[in-house]
Amino acid sequence: MILTAKMTIYFFNSFCVFVLLFYGVDGKFRNDYEFYDQAGGWFKMHEVPATWNDAWYRCFREGAVLASPENGNLLSTMKSLVAQHTKSCGVYTGIHATFSKGDYYSIEGVPLSKIPVSWAPDEPDNFQNGEACIIMLLNGTVADVQCTDVYPYLCFKKKTKNMFMGACGTLDTEYTFDARTGSCYKFHRLPQTWPRAFAACSGEGGHLAIINSDLEAQVIKDLYAKNPDSTMPGNFVKHSSHIGHCDWDERGLWLTIHGQTLKEAGYDKWSNGEPANSTQGSTGQYCGAVHRPGTLNDVWCNLPTPFICEKAPDSLVDDE
């Protein structure tokens, strides 16, 4: 039998899934995190500065938490990583008082009074009554800053017993493998804007789903059918979900997030009358979505809707 390129990819992905299913990746987390014995877990340095909320969200989507120096071992490891990997004056920690002014807790709920850190000189100052998030400086002391300021940050995943990767190479059990395409998919019922959905899928080791064929359109249609409106309480659009195409700010030129035209990607079947608003002003419908029948749609980028992520089974697995 002569294998086509698509068949080769399918068999390779199927083999990866077999390995993950029956052998797992015990003791591993993600290939973009590094394990530190002293800290008892995995760290990842994000050197691109972000607001505190965006840092929290990225770590959460990666299956981790925004790191806090909750004990001496974590503090020592974080200080070392900050010194090695950032040119900033400090990094965000997961310690915050966003729920109640002055009541500082880590994301895991540990109060600041039980965290072994000291304030930097003249801190905290709660400048202009607007500082509720905490950064760790290069020397390990901390300071309060505005949560809308941008800093690098560390994500942390504590090692626990029974960490076992599933068929999709992730601890996230909501990803399911579909043998028809060799990809894994996750339907997010909680609505997000298109940019926030993009960030969520990226953080989870995948991307907003890209439909590459009629067969994959059927996969998406079947996935959507498993998530009827009744499973998504709330007042938001449910007949359309964000996926991975947009007009790249060209107002009418529709490409996938991987830079292909829809035709090059293998699927360009729009719903009747769509794209409806691709060239009408600055508030047009410039982001991509899919309707329940598996046909394409254009939507407002800031419109919260459900969304669909896609990932390769080995996207987070070490190559070793």
C-alpha cells in the first residue's frame, strides 16, 4: 500500500496516541516547562510582559498557576530564575488583593503573612490607592504595583501523585482525540472574545480550530452537536463558535491563523449570506467562527461566544 502524506500523518498521530494511552507520560507535565527538584514542580518563565490578569489567565490555561514564593524553596528557585531570565526589575507573583483592598493572598489562598518574603524599602505604598498586585524584585523582596502594569511572570505546576497524560498528551481531560483527523479537540462552553479564545487555545498547547476538509467540518459539526444550547446557560450567542480564521486586518481577505487562504487550507464553505460584514467600517465582523452545521461565519472580534480548540496529540510532549 502506498501511503499518502495525509495517511502518514494520521498513522504517526495514531501511534503517538497509542503510546500516550498505554504508556503515558508519567512524571511529566509540558515540554515548555522545566522541573526543579528544590521547588517540587515545574516552572516556565514568560518574558513578554503582561498585566496581572493576563498573566493569571495564561498560567491558568497552561494548567499551572501564577507562581508565588509560598515557601523558602519556591522563593529561592524563583529568585534564581528571575536573575537568569529577565531584564526587568521584577516579575509578577500570584499574590494579590484584588478581592479586598489590603487583604493579600496567593492564588492558592495562602495569606501574605505566611509567605516568607519581606517588603522592599518604602513598600507597600499603595500609590494613588491603586496598587493591589505584588511583584517580586531581583533581590527577592516584594512591592505593590497596579495590576494593569505589565511585567514578566513565572507559571508554576506543583508535582502531585497520579499525574498521567491522556490520549491527547495533556492533563486536560476535556480534550478528545478524533481518529478521523488525527487531532484533538475541546469545545469551550464558557464564552470568550475571539482574542481571548485565541489565548486560551494557545495556552492549552493548541490553537483555535482550523477546518481543513469536509471531513473535519463533520468532526466539528459532531462536536458541536454534543454541546447543545442547554449545556451553555447564559445570554450569549450559542449557534456560532470562534475558530481559527480572520481577515488579518485586510477587510475582506480571509486567512487561517496559520496564514493560509481558506481554499489553501482545504475548506471555504461559508454559511448562506456570509461573510456578511467583512468590509463595513472599523466595527465590522472581522473574526472567524463556525455555525452548528459546520459552515463558516464572520463575527465581531469582541463578541463573546463559545469556541473550539484543536491540538496535535504530541504538541506538549517531549521529543526525547
